Amino acid sequence: MTHFFTSHGLPLLFAVVMLESFGAPLPGETALIAFGVLASQGHYSIVVVIAVAAAAAIIGDNLGYLIIGRWGGRRLFERWGFLRRRTAHVLPATEQLMEKHGGKVVFFGRFVAILRYTAAWVAGIAGMPWRRFLFWNAAGGICWATLVGLVSYYAGGAAADAIQRYGIYAVAVVGGAVLVFWGITHFGKKWLESRL
């Protein structure tokens, strides 16, 4: 299985990140982390991994912006009465938010799991100009791919070196660090959501 990922993995990385960015429930960030670790082991160039992930994120978000946001969103809301009534209250506030802070929402949305794709939909539905969306989306996609790719590249290399040097004890320490990181991000996200 590892041979498949080391031989044919970049198209798979592109597809998973692009489809997640469009809105499919796929682990795009996890795939980028895995390929960052593979790059740290010499299977790929980290520059190529980052470029593939960034391009996939930008393309996927733009497809979501156009297909779901611009072409489908408002028509879907207007088609069914219960959605029309609900959006009559929500849509004006959303449009105001996107007009004032749309760039920030699109840029920082790339770093939050659910917002990773819904920010593009909302930008399209709210009528955010495409050039403005593209600029902030590209900036967010490039920064996200670079940050996650480099962290996984350097952390992956450090973990592999530690395991090679210190054996099973290093596995326990790395596993503990991963659990602590997961706990902080998981519970921190819940705390942040409760404050908003």
C-alpha cells in the first residue's frame, strides 16, 4: 500500500484536497499531512506536495464558489418555501458580513474544518465579486498548504529520526504529543464555538 502512495500519490492528494474543498466529506488536511511526512522520508519534494495541495484547494474552492454558491445556492433557496423563509432572515446579514469581512472569512476559513469549503459557498451565494474571492482564496490556500505541509514535513522527519534513535520510547512520546495536540485542537475548537 505504501508503494502505491509513493508511486502514484500526487494525483490522489490533488483529488482528495480538491474534492474536500468543493464540499465532499474527505480528509484533505489529513492527506496533506500524510504527504508531508512522506516528503520528509524522501519520497516526494515538499515543494511539489505544497504546490499540488495549494492548487487543489484553490480549484476546489472556486468550483464550490461557482457551482454551489453562484449557480445553485440562491435557486435552491428560492425553490422551496421553507428554505426561502429561513434565508430571508439570514441572507441579508450574511451579505453584509461578506461585504465587510469577506476577505477575512475566505482567508481564515481555509484553516477551519467546516469553513474550509462552506466559506466558498457563502461567498458565492452572497455575491462576493469573483476576483476578490479568488485573491483571498488563493492567499488562504497557499498559506494553508505551506503551513500544514511544512509542519508535517519537519515534524515527520523529526519523528522518524527519534524513532530510529530511541526506538519504542520515541513512539510513545510522539503518540502522546499527537494526543495532546489533538486534545488541544478538538476541545479548543469546541470552546471557541461556544464563545461565538
